Amino acid sequence: MRNGPTRPRAGGSTADHVTVRRHNLSVVLSHLRDHGPRSRARLAEETGLNKTTVSSLVAELVDRGLVGEGETERATVGRPGQIIRLDGEHVVAVGAEVNVGYLSVLVLNLRGQVVTRQRIALDTAAMDPALVLSRLARLLDTALLGVGVHPVGVAIAVPGLVEADTGVVRAAPNLGWTDVPVVAEINRLLGEPPYPVLLDNEANLAALAEVEAQGLDRDGDLILVTGAAGIGSGIVVGGRLLRGARGFAGEAGHMRVREGGPQCACGHTGCWEAAVGLNALLAAVPGHEPPHTSAHDPEQDPLPDLERRLAEIGDRAAAGDARVLDAIAEVDRWLSVGAGILVTVFNPHVLVLGGYFAALRPWIAGSLRDELRGHVFARDGGGTRVAFSPLGFSGSVRGGASQVLDRVFRDPVLVEPVDKPLAQEETV
Amino acid sequence: MRNGPTRPRAGGSTADHVTVRRHNLSVVLSHLRDHGPRSRARLAEETGLNKTTVSSLVAELVDRGLVGEGETERATVGRPGQIIRLDGEHVVAVGAEVNVGYLSVLVLNLRGQVVTRQRIALDTAAMDPALVLSRLARLLDTALLGVGVHPVGVAIAVPGLVEADTGVVRAAPNLGWTDVPVVAEINRLLGEPPYPVLLDNEANLAALAEVEAQGLDRDGDLILVTGAAGIGSGIVVGGRLLRGARGFAGEAGHMRVREGGPQCACGHTGCWEAAVGLNALLAAVPGHEPPHTSAHDPEQDPLPDLERRLAEIGDRAAAGDARVLDAIAEVDRWLSVGAGILVTVFNPHVLVLGGYFAALRPWIAGSLRDELRGHVFARDGGGTRVAFSPLGFSGSVRGGASQVLDRVFRDPVLVEPVDKPLAQEETV
């Protein structure tokens, strides 16, 4: 299609009109998501579609249960117009995550509201991948049982190199995974469900969630650097994830920034994440050895929750514990070097720090901003804003669920009309 | 337009049909550029447009002098079809470049053939920017006088931070330029010409030229790192230049990769270009001091041409001069570190080394490939191919001229029909 026409030609076939209508359904539905409830007249004005077309499109979206009608809230002179708003309470999508120390599942409806969320502490890095995936399937089953309808799809986030096409995790060093066919395995465990199961890198999905959380335009540029055992990074350029030639882009954690630094879980030395990952911080703070070195039974003795461990480190820093403050300062120093490289190369609107970096905000925010202002080539850090993620550890599951919902916004016809006989296979 | 419809609605207005026709003219013209001469029937088949429409579009492109007809070259059974091919000999575009040590101008016609090229050695870094620009305007005047028609436009390449919108060079440390209004000045010097004068970063334009030179798909991912006094980098993602929030993206030369390294022209330390730029190499090779330190009269004693200086270094390396080989090895080491970072983050199809790096190819190609295979996180360097630019120092001017020609491919109506009275203002 690269060089083909993107508009129907004059005298086009019926197929063209179907394509145009599906596209226009998407335009109206997405407009309501991005700009909020509004009248048909305003929809027509703002999208450039004519009023008759908008009425017909809205009628179809109502039939599919994707939008609903209501009175305007504003008290205005004259008769209030009928206001169209997103509905889609029966349309849900699932984000799931496997990470070091926990599994997580979150279900969103079409309005982006959380329907349910589950999170369990689990020493995933010490367990066999098959066992981890069976625990994840159980968590998914439980969450979906509560929801009661088939989701539009499930997106699974994993910290590592992911082949989205095949659904295989190629390398996730912090989990100790190599060539794990996650999608095939989850599909099998869920009994080959009628909805798609997708796989992506956890930081990629979290970065997409941040575009919205940071109030950025949908075609903005954003970099998320998220501190976990290692660090993840997701890079959004012009509103789209940077994926690269083979889908391996965005692995900023393995930039070689520190000559002679400690060995990384990936086997190389000098990697950014070996200098600033949570494992590096825990190793430097007495009493907080990294999870990898523990040898307890993961089923009986799940790791202390990451937030709790971090809160403890935060408490010690706040109390002025010199060893903790030194360890944080060293992390901060290398965090700034890598962040400076990314901002120099990408000049994003926002650099977001997530995961455990957000928990260290009081000790790192100032020096990081100074560093970017001082060291990035373009004046004043190239105008890049530094922000801390408000999403905690839920960014990946939220981003995953949003990605799945996006499929509906791009093609609302994926959701069948609700007045059809509602065999579950027809709701996806 | 982000949320607006991209296709005309059913019952659309005349404006829609004009838009569709302009788009389809672009589809046909671009198809001929990308895939070579072919019959109307084949154009119809490959673009999805119907035959009547293609005939009408071709007729209009012939009127505008953009395409021509000819017999098929292949001897086939039956009557040979009329073959349509790009014409556009009277449609030309200009790329110009200001760089350390030289000015350069190149004129391409619509077929991408070089109409004329000019290059002069000039110690631009030692001169006042106004003087450099007046020399550039003279060079442009001379080149265009020989061509005899107004160009579609002129693109000027400069090594530094460029504000494309305003036509101002914000910072070009290797030239010593700050806030130079290049476009306004050139427009004034050329007597406010009827065609647009554009400004871009030299490595950005050269990167675009490499997409074609490397035989990459037009939506491919490519990184060009070009060695000059400093180093330039241009990053193409999905066929488009990475520009960032304020247009300052792609400044890989100022990634901080070398703790405690020498001071960079930008004022910081540790920058990649301070470790691998030509100035770094020349400083390390006795008898090849960097141009900045010379104090000759630029008009009377232009710098020895860069290629000649490099050939000399190459000769000494080939003869086994240990000091030259050591200097090259040190450059190579840091080149590999920075290249590894870029490949890890972007996972491009191709990493192209241009400028003086291409001249050092025999001494750096092998070790660089080893480094990427060995250090990039994704297996086998993530599949990224390492290539050396075949364009020498002409990449920026070629890319600039191509960018200007692209305006015609995107909207062929920019070129007036040739049978109209040919007042020069109407040819642009």
C-alpha cells in the first residue's frame, strides 16, 4: 500500500465505500475519546463530515453499544442538544505483565475505566518459565471470570526482547528467559480463546500509557525509562512506538555508558542498567541484596513487595543514612548520563521516569534536571520536560489494555451490534 | 487533521475530487520514480487505479512535462505497449552546503540526474558568517545561471542545530555560528527569488540521500554517522527524519560517551564527536593539526582539500606508520561505543558511516562489525547492516536537492503545464 492510493477513486467500487465508512466510524469514536462528549452538530463541524453522515455513523455506534446519548450538562439558553458520549461498558481489554517479583493483570473498559486489577508477588526470576505462565493464566482466568464477557484481547508485557509477530520472548535476562513462546503457551492454557493474545515489551506498553498520563498530544515524542530489577525503556516518536528493523529498538538499558562498569545480566559490561537498575541500588545498600541472590521457596515465601522495599530505602534516605544516600547519588549520576544521551538524540517533549525511579524522586529530580539543562547539546535541554510517572507499577498493564482497546477505536466494526444474539464468540 | 477523515466522504464536494486527483497524480509520478518506466496498463494494475483514470493522470503529467512516452525496450511477441517514463529535465532542484573547509552546490533534475555541481575549499570556520553566506550566494548564482531555469527550490545544509521553521542556525559550534538567519540572508542576497529557500541539518539531509543509496525501502530505518570536523548524525525512522519536539533530535555527536574525554567545540566534555571527529584524529596525528588552529587568509590560502588530507593519512596508515595507526585505533574504539549505543536504541536496518569514516574504511570496518555483533543487546547486532557511504562529501547536497524534488512528487501540480507562456515565475 506504500505507493498506492489512500483515497477511493471516483467511481470506486462498493469495497471502497465500506472502507470509507469503517474509517469514518473510527474517526467519530476516536474523536469522542480524545475530546469528550459533544453533540452531533459539533462532531460534524469538528471532523469535517456532513451532518447526515454523522447521524448515520452515530446510530451504528449506538447499535454496537460503543456510544450512548444523554442531555448536555451545561445550562445554556435554548433547547439543550443531545450529547453523544463513549459507552462501551461491555467492551473490555486486558493488560497482563510478567516482571521480576510479580505478576499483574488489569482490565479496562472502552472508557478507560479500571474494571478490575490483580497483582501478586512472585519470585518469577527463580521459577521455571512454564510455571510462571501457568500462574499468569490462572490470574487471567480469575480476572475474566469476574468480568463475565470475553475481552477484545489480552496484551502481555514482559521485560525483554520480544518478537511481537511470533509471540516469543527472545531474551529477558532479568527473568532468565530465552526463547519462551509466551503467546502459544498462554493460548494453550486458556483453552485457545476466541480473542487475540498479544505480546510486547513492558516498557513499550508503559510508554504508550504515559503519552496519555502526561497529557501529551497523540502524535507527541516521549521516552519512558522505568527502573525495575534492570531498566526498561520505551520510546514513542510521533505518537508511535520506535520498533526498529526487527522490533529490537528501545533497549536503552543496554547502552554502553559506563566503561569498566559491573557486569550486566545480559553478559556485557558497561550497560546502563547495570549501573542504575534496582539490582545495582540494592547491591549497594546493606541489607537489600538483589532478589537474584535469594534462595527461598517462591511459592511459600514470595519476595517482599517492591514498593515496601523501596519505601524502606526511602525512609533510610529521609533519615539521612549516608550509605543509602551515597548509593542513590551513584545511581543518579549514571541515570543522568544515560538520560542525557537519550534526550540529545531524541529531543522528546517529555522524559518520564517510572518504576523505582519515581520512588526516589525527592533525591534525583533536581540533579537530573540540572544535568539535562547543563549537558544536552540544545539549549535548555532542548525544551524536554522531565516528569515522574504517576502510574506506579501499573503502566505496562494499563498501556497493554489501552493498546488492545485501540484496535476497537481503529475499527469499531470489531464489536458486533449488541442486539444480535449474544453468543460469546460474537462479542469479540 | 489528526483526527479528521483522510478520505473524501460519499457525496463529497468538488474540493474533495481535486484533492483526490492531486493525490493520484502523486501516486503515479512516485510509482514511476520508485519502480521505473512501465505501461499505463501496468501502472493501473500496480496502483489499484482504473485504466481510464491512469490515462487521464498520465496525460496531465505529460502536459506538465513531468513524464514522457516511449516504446518498450524489450523485444516481446506482439505489439509493444507505450511505455511511460519520468521526464522533468526542465524541473531542477538545488542542494547547497556550508561546512568546515568548503562550500558545495549540486543541481538535480527530476530524474535524479546531476545537472551541475560546484565545490570550493573555503576556511568557513575562520570567516564571518555574513561573508560565508555571500560566497554561497555567489556560488548559487553561478550554478543557476548555467541551468537557465528557476529551480523548484534550494535546500541549504549546515552542520549544527537548525530551526527549519524560521530558517535560523541556532548553534553550529564547528563553524563558530550562533543564531545565524541563513534563509533570510540568502533570500536577500539572491534578490528575494520566487522559489523557496529551505534550511536543514547537513547530516539529516545526507541520511535521506543514503536511504536511496543503500537500496533501502522508503519506509526503512537508517542511521548515518558522518565524520567531518565534528560528526554529524541523521536518523531516519520509518522513512522519515527523526526531528524531536523542537527539531533538535539526532545530535548523536554530543552523546556523552567518554567520561573525562577532551573538551568538545560545544563546551561540554565527553561528547562522542570530541573523541571521534576529524579534529580529534588530526590532533593525534603529527603534521595534521585541526583547521581551527590555522591562521591563514581564507581567501588567498584555502585549506587543503579534506580528501587530500585524508588520502595522506590513509597513505601513512597503509605504510604502517604506528602513530597514525594508533590514532585511528583510538578513534575506532570510541566510534564503536557510540555506534553500539545507537544500534542498541534504534535497531536500524542499516548503519551508514560517511564523511571521513568512509575514507578510513580499511582500518575500521572489521572491528566495528565485531563490536556491534559482540556488544549490541539483540543477537547478531539486531540484524543491523554496517555500510560505508558511497556518496563521499556529496550526501548533504544530494539529499537536499532530493528533498526539494520530493515536493514535486508529493504534489505534481506545483509544476505548471509547459505549453503555458513560460514566464519564469510560472515554472516553479
